[in-house]
Amino acid sequence: MMKPTTLLRSLRLATGALALAGAQLAWAHAHPTHLQPPAGATVTTAQNTVVIDFDDALEPAFSSIDVTDAAGKSVIREKAAVDPGNGKRMSVALDTLAAGKYTVKWIAVAADGHRTTGHYSFTVK
Ligand SMILES: [Cu+2]
């Protein structure tokens, strides 16, 4: 027979595990894990894509990336696409970039329908 203290400890562990599972569900929204180019990076005019890896699979129809120059003009060549072989990766092809500062704005809709957004800059020298 289990000692009352042992039983109590098992119950606490079980409750803790449930709380953790709940927290993970709540955190199912997609957040970036890797940005290319990285935030704040200085790159050359050879930079012709922006690639963002997320920690959760994306809903391609509702997820997007836009890249604008210092004047606010979009420099994407076509609509951003989620990699067919990797649902956590979204990328966009860019026009040939001139020197200057660029802003990347992303919208990620995870498979659970939750939407996250963010933006960052990089510089072309
Ligand atoms: Cu979510």
C-alpha cells in the first residue's frame, strides 16, 4: 500500500504534468527560431531571399512575409511561400537589393489558427 505522502507526491507530479501539457498547447502559436538574414545583420547586394524558420508548422494561406526598403516600397519578387517539404519554413524571393535599410514584416498563422506577427531590420551595404 502506498504511503499517504507518496500518494500526495504522485498526485502533485500528475497535476504538474497536466499543467505543463496545457501550457504547451497554449504556446502552439508559431514563433521564429531562425532568421536569414538575421535581425540587425549587414549583408551584400547578393542577398536575394528572406528565410524564416518557425517552431511550429504554418498555415500557408494565411502566413506571409513582406520586405520593404527605407521608403516603404515592397521589394519582394513574389508572395512568400511555405516550404512544401518543411511546414515550419517560410521564404520569399527578393528583387535585386540596393544599399540601404530593409524591414521584414512577417505574419505566421499556426495550424491551430493562432496568429503571431513580428518585424525586424537588416542592412544591405
Ligand atoms: Cu496557438
